[in-house]
Amino acid sequence: MRPSGLRREMNVIETRGLRKEYRRLRGRPVVALDGLDLSVDEGGVFGFLGPNGSGKTTTIRCLLGLSKPTAGTCTILGQNPATDLAKVIGSIGSLVEGPALFPNFSARHNLDLLAAMGRLPRIRVDEVLELVGLADRARDQVRSYSLGMRQRLAIAAAVLKDPKVLILDEPANGLDPAGIKEVRHLLRRLGGEGKTVLVSSHILAEVQHTCDRVAILSAGRCVVTGRVDEVLAKGGSRRIYVTVDRVGAAREALVSAGMSCSVVDGALLVDAAPEAAPHVAMLLAQEGIYPYELRPETIDLETVFLELTNAQKDAAA
């Protein structure tokens, strides 16, 4: 029996067999989610990835009680959002399908209205403006803001009630590199403060730098989930990157030894597992060629994403 003084650990977000169908007037229904299993534990930034139509926004809408699942279950902070969202809504902040702001009002006026609706102290407005780096522009009209500033203001509105869970649907959508960087730093800060930040995105390189954990969706199912480094490892490096002075001679030596390799941007890519690196070095040394660099080829999240989602498509075909 569990001691009465201990709180039962639970996932902040959990779905089991989550299915969502959209009915058509004619023809078969559209399946947006097809038995999605997902678990998000407490704290940090969780990346929610998938191509268009993979079910990311539908999942978020189910979690926020905006859409009712056809089958399966989903919970947020231990509650079913379809029936008991009111019990935890004060601990959830969200940004879905773009910020809803009054462009002719100042940032402070926008947040003051939200604070009044939520019966929050006005000092909280000052706190979130400082948090998102807009304190010095708080009295300016939102219409004068850049896209990055508007997104930061929308996130300020989402965290106004100091939620435990923050759900953001494509927060960097349409931003320039400077705006993306601003949002990245803000999300890292929020996740580092102990909040659970679920962020959907299609900007894979940015997710790789922002998120602690990630789930990749394809055709309404989760094809992989885990820490970013664990997911990257699933791609696996199947080539060895070698830089040498005598590229042509190095390639000839390796091909003569039965190895397959190609020259890319002045370096050699050898078709071999990382464990073969000492053997590659030995073959080159026998010809008097000594590499400046010899390492497994770097696998990025985009490569793993394409491999896994394409494999899922092939399996479904």
C-alpha cells in the first residue's frame, strides 16, 4: 500500500488510443488521430512534431477541450478535458492558431484586460512583461510591434495566470530568424523554471535547439518519443566523415580495400558504421595519409524525422 503522505506521480499530459474522426457529408470520414499514445512528464520543453495533417493541432484541441475525441482517452494534469477541464484550467496556458490581441491597444492594456477577467493582481502584468522582455515597450500599440514581439506578448498572455502547463501551437510560425531566437530563449527559460511547455512546430532545427524531449507524429500516430539525443540516435550514423589533404588518393585507397565512399564538399563520406573508424584510419595510414578529422557523420533531427515519417507512410501503404 502506498503511504498516505506520498503523492501519486502522474504524467502532466497523457493520451491512450486517442482517435479523432471528422465526418464528411459524402465519402469516408477523415481520420486525424489513429490511436495516439503519448506521455509528457513534468518540467522542460516538449517538442511535438509532424508533417501537415499528422494530428498535432487536433491533439492540442482535444487536450484543451476544444474538440471531443471519437475514441480513446486523454488527460491533462490528471483530468479529462472533455468533462473536468474546469478543475485545472487555472493551471493551463495556451496559444492556439495565432495570438488574439487588440492591435490598437498597448501591450499593457491588452494584459490589464485579461488580468481583470481572471481577477489577477495587476502586478502580475508587470511581471510577465518583464519576463518576455517587453517592459520598455509596454505602452506602445501592439500594431507597432514586430511579429516576434507580438508572439512574445501572446506568450505573456498565456503565462499571465502562472500556469503549470503551457501549450503552444507553432509559436515561431512566420517569424524571422531574430524572432525565432527570441521565442526560443523564452521557451527555454519557462521550461527551466519548472513549467511543462508543449510546443508544436515544423521548424526541426529550432526544435533540436529548444526542446528537452520530442515526439514525432505521422498519420495520427506517434512513431517515436524520447529525449532529443535518444531520438537522434534512432537515426544512427551509417557513414564516417573524413577530412584529409589528398582526397583523391584517400578515396582510391579505401575503394581498393573494398570500402564504398564519396567526396562531398572536399571531404570523404565513407559508407561504414562508426565502429569501423579505426579500420579506416589504418587503411589510410598504410598509404601515408593521416586524417585531420575522422568522426561519425552528424545526424540532425530533420534526417531522423524524414526517415521515420517516410517509413510510417510506406508501412501504411
